[in-house]
Amino acid sequence: MTLVYILVTCVPVAFILLLFAAIGIAGFKTAMTGKRVYEETKPYVGDLKQRATAAQQKNVELAQRGKALSDSFQEIQGRWAFVAQSFKESSKSPFARFAGAAGKFTGKQKARS
């Protein structure tokens, strides 16, 4: 009978201890797997950070180049407007009209001969 009392009290305690041991072993295995995965992916994550930084730098450089190109086009547009205005003003000049008339007159004389 004493053996029955010992088994009745020790078996549940043994099951509880076995359950705690199983949970601990599962947690330990999970931690080891996580550590191994972290160590394997760590170089890729570091490389990814470097690539992201390089991509951001290239993006900033591209934006600066685009702004410089836009500024260049605005300057060309302004210069072209100045040239067009100068040409328009010079074509209305009395000297330009006189030169045009002289050219027509000279052209008619050469056509007759």
C-alpha cells in the first residue's frame, strides 16, 4: 500500500517535471535555431543596409542632376528669348529695312542682265 501512495504522489510530480523539461528543451531548440538563422542572415542584412544607403545616395545625386538640368534649360530659354527679341528689334531697324531694299534692288538688276 505504501508503494501505491508513493506512485500516486510521485507520478503527477514526475509528469509535471517532464512537462517543464519538454517545454525547456523546445525553448532551447527554438533559441538555437533563431540564433543560427540570425547568424546566417546577418551578412545579408548588413549588405542590404549598405545597398539601401547607396541607393539613397544615388537618388539624391539624380535629383541634383535633374535640378541642374532644369536650371540649364531655363537659362537656355532665357537666352533664346533674348536672341529672338534682339532679332525682332534689329529687323525693325531702319538700317535693316534699307539693307533689305538694297538687296531686292540688287537682285532685280542681276536678274535683268
